[in-house]
Amino acid sequence: MVDSDTVMGRFEAPDVDDLPEDLQDRIAEETDRAGFTPNIFPAMAYRPSHFRAFFAYHDALVEETALEREEIEMIIVAVSGVNDCLYCIVAHGALLRIYADAPKLAEQVAANHRTADINETHRAMLDFAVKLTESPARIENADLERLEEYGYSRRAIWDIGSVAAFFNLSNRLAQLADIRPNDEFYDLGR
């Protein structure tokens, strides 16, 4: 099911058949949904307890949120662009193209969200996510007030920050392990 040599460059991906049953089930579910096994799943399975915690938090961020899925993917791609995380740019770029129904948007957001074809509300959201990524100690009340002026609730602002923070973690893990983007992601949503 998974070629461990193409999953990540610095650690050996585990054999899915040797994983705990709950991880096998989640990987099979994601494989069925996508039509291929996204490399993040066998990579994170290197540490089963970390896999469970990582995907539980990921699922909470995308399922229990004040944000639209398109907005979540924009944040992920912008943060991943700032962090030079190829895996997340490619994988979540594909999801952004699909959820936004915009085949060029992911590359624009990854390269420079300030010049991307997005509205001012989304630009403000991404300005905040990028500031939290690049200069977290510089976040101040005025940053939150600006987002409120664009219609974001405090709950939505929390969600923007949570997605940005989680994907800063994810970017660093992907870079540590040298997780490789699946070839399938490059063509999705085009």
C-alpha cells in the first residue's frame, strides 16, 4: 500500500500492516477517501501515540470551527509558504484548489498572500496568520481588533491562530522527517 522509500527521507516509514489496528483503520479510511495514501499518515505513524494526538487535533481544527474549509486551507498554505514546507504547500495547496474552486490560488497564497487573488477579509486573516508565524511575540490587541473589523468573531480568531500554530508544528515535523509530497497532490484541483 505504501512505498516507505517515498514517504520520508530521514526516517523509515513503518509497514502499515504492523501498526496498531486504529492506525491501520484511519490510514485505510484516508486512502479510500483520497484514492491514494497521503504520506503524512504513514510518516506520523512512525510514533503511534503522536499520530493519534496529531490527527485528533487536526480533526478538531477542521471539524469544530468558525471558519470555512477554504479559509483553513488558505491559512495552512500561507503559513507553509512562509515556512518553506514543500509537503504542506503541495498537499494543502491541492485541498485549497478544491475547496476554493480556484486552480491558481494555492501558488499565489504560498508565494505571497498579499498579492493573491483574495478579498480584503481573507488578506487580513492571512496577515494575522503570517504575523503569528513570523513574529508571535508581536501579536497585540490591535491585531485581533482588526480581524473583528473584518467580521471575525473571537472564536474565529482563536481558530485562525490555532490553525496557524498547528501547521507551524506540522511544517517543522514534515521538514524534520523530509516528508515527500505524493505525486497525486500536484494534479488535484487543476
